[in-house]
Amino acid sequence: MKATSTSIPDVLVIEPKVFGDARGFFFESFNQKAFDEAVGRHVDFVQDNHSRSAKGVLRGLHYQMQQAQGKLVRVVSGAVFDVAVDIRRSSPTFGRWVGVELTDANHKQLWVPAGFAHGFLVLSETADFLYKTTDYYAPMHERCIRWDDASIGIDWPDIGVAPTLSAKDAVGASLATAELYP
């Protein structure tokens, strides 16, 4: 496994070693020991999630104030533009974002530690998105920041259609008014 820091050092792009031939390919999608070495500490995952979305669906920017979740995310079918936003007020990268294209062809994964808001935009006709979390989903603690908050300035790819949002994502808070981490 290869781990590469992004412009926000706590967020890592994880690239598994892929073994391929005329029959197809094989790779370890997760290896606890290698992952812990990559992030520099032991990380326990407690839940795996799978979502399927159509082109133009934008999910996020989500986080939980209690039971904060670290997420290891990947795409097994299709393509997404995946984003992490640092919402830790005490961080030197507070308010900054990083985005990575995750596809079924590039096999990249993104490690989004607790303390970040997370979201993604589907670029392909459909996408199957898998992610491991470090704490359980707790809807009463979930928060959402607007995907298009100008103070964050995420440069979402232009896919030729307006994003499709859930009702809760359409009314997300601005970074200035959101409940954030210390």
C-alpha cells in the first residue's frame, strides 16, 4: 500500500498494490497493519457502508459532532469527486478542503480523519461508494455544511447538470454558522 499526504497532511490518499493480468486483477482493499503504519497510529473501524448514487448526486458535506467518524472511502463502480474539509478551529488548515477523484479503475482510497466534513459528487452514470467508519452512525449528532459555501470555495467538477441534493443537504449550514470542532 502506498499512502500519500494531500495538501492537508492528515488526509491521505491510499493506493493499494494491484496485481493484474489477462484474467483481471487482485488487491487487498484493506489491511489493518499496513493502514495503521500509513496513518501512524492504530485505527479501529466499526462499520462498513455502501451507497449507490446516480450521476450528479452530491452527498455532503457531512460530519457528526459526537461520535465523530473517521472514514476510509473508495469507489467500486463508477467515479466520484471526493472532498474533505477541515472543520477543526484549532487546526492550521481550518476551512481548507482537498478533493480527489476516486474511480473503480484507479482503486484510490481517501482517509478522512475525524474532525473533517466529507462529501462527494458522482461523475459517472452511477457509482457504488464504500466506506469504513471509526464510529457508528448517529443521526442525532449529524451535521451538514453547504456544499457550495463560498467561504470554503470547493472547486467541484462541472458535469453539465446541477447537483441533486437530499433535503437535508439542501439546507446545510454555512461554515460561519455551523457547529464545529474546537
